[in-house]
Amino acid sequence: MPLGTVSGHKPLTFDLMIMADDKPPSPRIQFSFKLANWSLYRQILNEKLMHWDVNRIIVSTNDIDEYTTFISESIVAAARSAIPQSSGKINIEISPVTKHLINLKHQFYRSWKKYGVGKNQYYRTREQLTLSLRNDRIARLKRIFHALTTKQMNTGKVWALIRKYHNKRIKQKITSVLKYEQFKANSDLEKANMFATYFENDIYTSTPDTSAFHIHVSEVVKKIKKSISTSSINASSINTSSINSQSFQAITPKELKLILKQLPNSAPGPDNVHNRCLRNFTKSLIDHLLNLMNASLRFGYVPSSWKTAFIILLLKPGKDRSQVSSYRPISLLSCVGKVLEKIIKQRLSTELKRRNILPRHQAGFLEGKSTMYNILRLNRCAKQALDRNHHAAVIFFDIKSAFDSVWHDGLIYKMNDYRISVYFIRWIISFLCRRTAQIELENQLSYSFEIKSGTPQGSPLSPLLYILFTSDSMNSIPSQVDYGLFADDTAIFTSSNTTSRVRDRLQESIDQFVQWCHSWKLVIQPTKTELIHFSPHPRKKYSNPIHLKVSNIDIRPQTSARYLGIIFDKQLRWQEHVKHIETRIQSRINLLRFLNRITPESNEKIMLNIYKSLIRPILTYGSSVLLNAEDKIWNRLQIAQNKSIRVALNIPHFVSTTYIHQITNIPYIRSYVTNLTERALTRSQQLEDTVTEQNLISLLN
């Protein structure tokens, strides 16, 4: 008789002992900084650092590597002695009732499976446990937010707490079977190595020279490297403040301390040095770091441990978990190395600004030029064209793996061509060469692979190097065509009284930009490139429509496209943009509603501050361009604000909007945006930014 059929006999049960491999410990040390004894840490750190004479002359790059290891190990040893280590797991406090229900559930489950009794008790207990866990969570949140209502936390802590509970980062689990080409991986180590193979072969790989220009650049860079190498300075004749014609200003204690004090609480790199440990510096540590970093600049040498990264992976939204290409790499670099990179970034940025090397319409790295700089310029171009019954068009380019595709030789070639200081060039050459990485997956590390292209992901210096690399990308476009640059976001736009002129100008600009990308080994993705035609007659079919080609692929106009966080539509009606805002704030309004529900005696000031921190920035970002929009657009934004305030303060619907704004002293959204725009106008006048000034004046009139 088959097992399990109706027979009066109970089925046999087996108890099998299955041994599973324990999860390996994390390659990075986890510390419980809440329990840190910082005075003990500083005391031990000073004792450790005494084993290296700070006045010892560094005579070789080997000395720099040895010195780097000594400082890192001293910091980690002091941290181990003064800061308890954490398992990295989040221990959730539960009530005695919940603990009792967990034990009961396990007992009933074992009884059911072993003796066939207790099934109903098991399911009943499981339901009670679910309810008890929910009550524990609400009680825990009540205790936390009680601190807010009793004003036991400052504004910074309030924001950090709300952000923690609003932006919950759920640990992403890699799929059980990972695929790359025709291969599959099952174990964590196999998956880590598969990711490493993918990034090594498909992403961080050097592109071969395919033109005479590529060969020319490579030959020139070889000569540059040879020249810099043969002109290396004899360490015995080093001056701490300058190096002959290659002079550089030595890093000062004030400069270093300013950087250290502003370090965020980011994850450590392979050397296990945390930013919190660097922020708790001592005079001895400052002296050693200055000695090390100035030696790095003098020799033009970046320690090998600073060029090693652990890469963790985040799933891209809406992507297939089983494909290696669906994950975004996040590099964890040495925190000590990133301190020097911040200093180099500040100095290089100052030199580029002083010599006007950065493009005129590059936003993000020039004072007073945020994303709004190019948003305002594009809006004015389109608005003026529509007001005159003319045509305007904009094309938004998408460059494939832009930062990861920077051609190292091309970057060095340009730095030399721009006559960047030699000590910068020498240091950047070392910074880019022989970088390695390992994939970190479930505490497993892949094999180490070399990164042969791109600016290091996670480095503070990388965005500036990319901007320098692309600084001449718009030099060949026609004078009647305008552009906007922000990191790897590139927009080209123009206007005219005929569609044919707009089309011809943009097509010429596209061809020039595509040629430039080919010359410098960047690849435009035509399928992700977007075009908008701002037309005074949107329903009219034109005999010469604005149809463009990017790398022989047709690009047709879309009704709308997102640029720097603003959704532009073909008639500047802004309806899709406002709809996007309404969708974004809904989850945040739900959070306010939840906070009110669990804290019946919530503090009005705290709740309004949460609204101002979480919701109002979304309502007002870029809203200066909406000042000339129809009243119904502003009515929708005002309704969104009204709803948010009502929920924040738990105000009934029958209370008038006017009264709500009076008691909260919160201005109407249009008045608030107008005030922000007027302040931005004053700032642009102070900075003598005539472009932004004119754009803002046109919106306020």
C-alpha cells in the first residue's frame, strides 16, 4: 500500500541531523559605537602611534605603504580595545509575552509533527504571536517618538530618526541561482566570483585603440609618464613646502582637521578604519596623517591599500534578480585615502576654476550653480520660443556607464594639455593605475580583479575627474545651440522660428558630440536618449518634423522627459510633473498619519518640522519654473500642502485652510516659492551670475 493512503497507520517520521556550514564572519569589523569609550580610544591610539618616529624621513614608496599600514593598524587596534564589536545583526527587543508565545508555538509545532496533535493550538498561537509582535513594534516606536514629543532630541536627531524609519533599507537577498551568459552560480562564493568576472570583463575593462587618434594619445601619455618618472625628486632634497618648479603647498593641520570634522558615518573599506575613529583624532594622529599625506603628494604615489575596494551590490529597481547586470556596484574604499582625495578635490577644483577650464554651463561644481542653473536655462529657452510662437527642442543624452568608462590615458592627456600642475598629474596617474576590487557577498569575498577603466566608484574625486575629462565635449557644437552639463547628465537645446532650423542645428550638434564620444572612448545609448519638441501647435503635423538620428538610430519626440528631477512636457503645462510630486509625497503623508496614530499626544512643532523636512522640499524643488504656470497647477500643489498639514496636526476636514495657515504660520505654497526665488535672485546678484539673474527676473515678472 502506498505511503500516505488511508490505512489506519500513521506515516513514519524521521529526525535527520543536517549540518550546514556556518556563515563566515564579515571581512569588515563591525563596531558598536554607542558603547565606545573614546577617551580610552585616544589614549591607546597615542600609545600605538609612538612606535613610529613622526620625524622619520620617508625615502621610498615602500616606506609610504609601510607607513599607511602602520597608521591603519594602530587605529584599528585602538578601536578594538576601546569599542565593543558588534555581530552586525539587529537585535529587536521583544516583550515577555512575545517570548512565551514563541516558545509555545515551537512546542505545539513539534507536538503536531511528531504525535499528530496540537495543530489547532499551533495556528492559534501563531496568530497571537503575529499580533504580539505588531504590538511590540508599535510600543517600540511609541517610546522612540515619545522622545520627540517631549523635546528630548534636537532637530538633527529628529531628522535622522524620521529618515531612518521612512527610508527603510531592506537587506537585498541575491537570487538563489545567478546567471551570466551561459553560466550559473549557486553558492555565495560562486556568485561573488561570477559578479567579479562580469565587472572585470564587461564594465571595468579597457577599450582597445581603434583609431590613429587613440594611438597618438596613448603614445603621448607614455612619454608623459616616462618624463614624470625620470624627473622624480630625490627624497633627501625634499622641501616640506615646495618641490622646485613642481611646487605644491603642503597640507596644513587646519586643512586636515576641517575635513576630518566633516566626515560622514559611512561604511569602512578593506582597512577597517571607520570615519568615526578618524573624527576622534588626536594631535599625534594629525601629525602622522600630515606626514603620510604630504609624502604621498611629494612622491606622487597612492598607497596600494587605498586603491583596493570591496564592492557590495544593490538591485536596480525593476530588474531581474537572476542577471548579474541587474545590480549596481557600491565600492567601499579606505576612509583614510578618501580624506586625501577630498583635499586633492578641493585643490584641483580651485585651480580649474581659477584658470576657467571647467565649461561655462557646468553646474554642480561652481559656486552658485546647482541643478537649478540648467533647469532655469532650459525653461527660459522653451518658454520664450512658445511665447513667440516659435519652436524649441532639447535632447537628453545617456552615456553608457559614464563614470566607469573614463579612458585613463585620455584623462592624463587632457590634464597635461590643460597644463595642470605636475604634482597633480603624477598623483592622479598613481591614483588610477593598478586599482583592484573584490566582490563582497554574504561575507564571502571573490577573487581580486583589476579595474582598468573609469574613475573609482565611491571616491570623492571621481565626479571632478569626469567633469575634467568631458570639459571640451561641447566645444564643436554650433553657436546657436545651447547646452547644460551636470556630472554625466548632458542636454543640448535650441530654438528657431522653423522646425527645419531646429532639426538641422540639433543634428549637427549630435553628430559632433557622437564623434567626440568616439574619440574619447565613451558610448552614447540611443535607446535611452530622449527628445522633446516644444511646439506652439502640438497637434499639428509638420512637413519638416524634428526627427533626429543618434548613431543611425531614429529619435522621435516624446511628450515629456525628466531632467535633473524636473519633468518637462512639450507645452510646459507641468501637469505630469505635479502628478509625479503628488505620487512621491503620498507615502510620506502616510508616515505622518502613522506617527499621529501611535503618538496621540504628538507635539505640534515637531510634526510641522517633520512636514517641512519630508514633504515641503519635494513640493518646492524646482518650482520656480512653475511661477508662470496656470493657477490650477498651483491649486494642486496647495491642496497637497493642505492635506499634509491636516494629517501632520490631525486637523479635521471642516477646518478652513485659511485658519490652518494662520495657526501654523506656514505660508501658502506659491508665496513660499516666490520668496525662495527672490532670495535666489539676491544670491545670484551677489555672485554676479547674470545668467541665473536674468532667468529668475523673467519668472518673477
